[in-house]
Amino acid sequence: MIKNSILPEKLTYIKNNRSYEKPPFGSELDLKSITLFVASGFFFGDRTYFKDVKFLRSGESFSNGKISKSKCRWYYEPRNISFDTAVCEYTEIFESIIKDNLNNKNVILPLSGGLDSRTIAIASKKVTQKINSYSYSFDGGINENIFGNKIAKRLNIDHTSFLIKSGYLWNKIDELSDINGCYAEFTHARQIACIDDYNELGDIFCLGHWGDVLFDNIGIPDDLPFDQQIKILKKSIFKESGLELAFALWELWGLDGDFNQYLDEVIMEELSLINISNNANANIRAFKSIHWAPRWNRVNLSIFEKYKPIFLPYYNEKICEFVCKTPEKFLSNRKIQIEYIKRESPELAKIVWQENAPFNLYNYHWNKIPWNIPYRIKNKVSRIIQNRNFIQRNWELQFTGKFNQEQLEKRLFQNDNLNEFVPNSLVRNIYNSFCEIDSVYFSHSLSMIVTLGQFFSSYKIQKNEK
């Protein structure tokens, strides 16, 4: 029997009453679901590329060829507790989860300038001395090694710094698409660039993914009406260029009905299934956790899993139950995680919080005008002096520059399998728009075209082999 927890730690696909860990190919493409995939970068609910292949959803079980619901669900039943009690409960639950899974193990720990990895670093150090941490810097851009080195030094753990070079994608893209089956937008997955190196750092990856969603909210009114929640979700999940591409494919494929109506119906149906009527923030957090977490976040974590076991403390059911019972006012703005770090390791709390640089966990409230102006001026002057573009986004490493453009053109315009489903004229229009009009805006649709190109190539190969 396979039983999914509230945040599935394993991926399960169902075809012909059989379960698969790796998504199988089906017999008939689900073109409508593919348009939603293109618009967002991941699939919703149990949808896949195929009508006869389904994904085992959050809280579902599979046994004897049948899918059934379990008692596991998202809800919002806040208790009347103090903030101090909430932090103490979080500390006990989180550290017990770390202890049960990492005690005396040789841990591979990615470190960034954020909060999730700091919480894991603190808790892990209490149960094992065998921690090998690492972090990245972008060639000509963001340097997380600065933060990772400082955190590792304060905790007295080993640390390795990696440089993510431009164009790393192209000699790894076929391996990437095989690992995740093209079931999520994956062309920006920087972890693949160094996988052969940090694979040797330890025995198990400990990853802090989804902590930032569980222990924060989007700051909307708790009583926001249902129809407004749908608008918020559409704005946060779908990319504008992705929607344009999805609409174009809908028309080109001659699908019945209206794309925008189909999109609204899917979001409305899926949000209605959650039915947290007493808090809009909790409702949207649940939606993201049911769809975004397993269908995008978890899918791409398969890259790590191919090489070593992975452990996801923030996917643990005890953490999710805690979130469901904790007042929203304590979950907002990362309050609980921040307080945990300040209590358990004041020295780590003094290290710059990357998204609020140059401020730390004690003074990040000052990251606003006019107090952050000197730092912003300093950064801008530094970039002008260096006289080069500052790499801030993963896609800039593989979509910009002469070499990357040559590789893109090869994948886009010398792929008959792609052009059988997506006309060359549409592909060229997106590519030219990316190069000549707005690279930021069209980066998503370009990435989805590359992803579809990989998928349709694999799909045609398996069809021809039959």
C-alpha cells in the first residue's frame, strides 16, 4: 500500500492500476493539461502529460489497483496559544524530526543566506558532527558562498564553495529531462551543475525546501472572498508569457472550449476541494502545498535523489500539523523561524539575511527607504565599475550570451519532434521576443518551449520503439 502524507515525500504515478515512481508514458496526450503546465511550469492535481497516467495526490492512498482518500488533509484550527508557546513547540517538533532522521549521519547541507537552511544547520549540529555544507555563486552574479561560509564558520562545520558557470545546462539537459521526466520546468535547476562534486560530500542530503511557504503568508486579509483568492492564485502561479503561450497552443491544437474558462474552472475546482473557509491565507498556503510543492518543488528535488537519499524536514507531517494548528499571526513574516534562530544561535542571527541585505535578523525591519539607500547606491556603483551585467536569475546563465544562444537555437530549430507539436513560427516568435524585446518577460515561455522540446523528443522515441 502506498499512502501519501499531507506533503508527499515520494512521487507516485498511476497507470493501468499500477504504481510507478518514475512517470510512465501513456497512450494519449492530455493537451488541455499541457496548456496549464506551460502557463505555470508544473501540473495541477492528478494531471499529467497523458489522459491515462495520473499522479497520486496529497492525502491519497493506492492499494490493490485503487486510489482512495485518507484522513490526511489541510485545515486551519488555530489554538489559543502565546507566541512563546508556538516557538517552543516548533523547536521541540523540528529538532525531534532532525534527530530522528539525521542522528550521527554524514549530512550534506546546502547553505544560503536565507532562514530555512539556518534552522536546519542549527538543529543538525545538535545531533551530528558529520556535516558537510556547501553553497553557490553565480559566474558574474549572486554569491551565496559569502553567507554559507560565514554560517559554516560560526557553527564550526566543513564548507565547500561552488561556482555555477554560464552554459552549464547544455551538457546536462538530457540527463535532467530523464531524471524528472520533464514534469516540471527544469532548465534553471542549478543543483545539476555541481552534482558530481557535492555528491561525494556525505551520505544524505538535508534540504530546507518549503519552509518559506509554511512559515509565512502572502499578507492578504484573512476574510478575503473566494473569488478574490482565485485572482491572487492566478497572479502568483501563472506567468504572463506562459499564459500567452498556453493560449496560442490551445488555438493551434484546436481544443474545445475556451482556455481562460478552462483555467478558471480548474483553479476554482481545486481551491474548492480544500475548503478552508475561515482563513484566506491558510487556504492559499494549502493550495500551494497541494499543487506547487509536489508538482514543481518535489519533482525537481529528484535531481538530488538520483545520487543520494534526501531528507525534507519541512515536508514532515508533524510540521504540517503544527502549521494547521498555529495562529496565522504567528506564521506570517517568518516570525517563528526568526525567533528560533535568535534563541538557539544568536551568532547566526547576526549574519546578514540575504533577501534583506545588508540587515540581519535583529534589524531587518530597517530594510526600507531611507535606511537602505546607501547599500543600494553602493551596489549600483559597484556594478557600474565592473562594467558587466550582474547575474541575478538562473536563466541568465543558460539563455544569454553567444554560446547559450547557439545551444538554444539547436534545441529549438533543429528538433523535428518539437516542431511537430509546436510550429516553428511560434517557437521563433518567442525566441526573437526573448532576444529583442524583453528577456525577463519571455524567459518563462522560452524555458517551457525548451522543456516541451525535451519531452516530445522522448515521447516520439518511445512511440517509435513500440
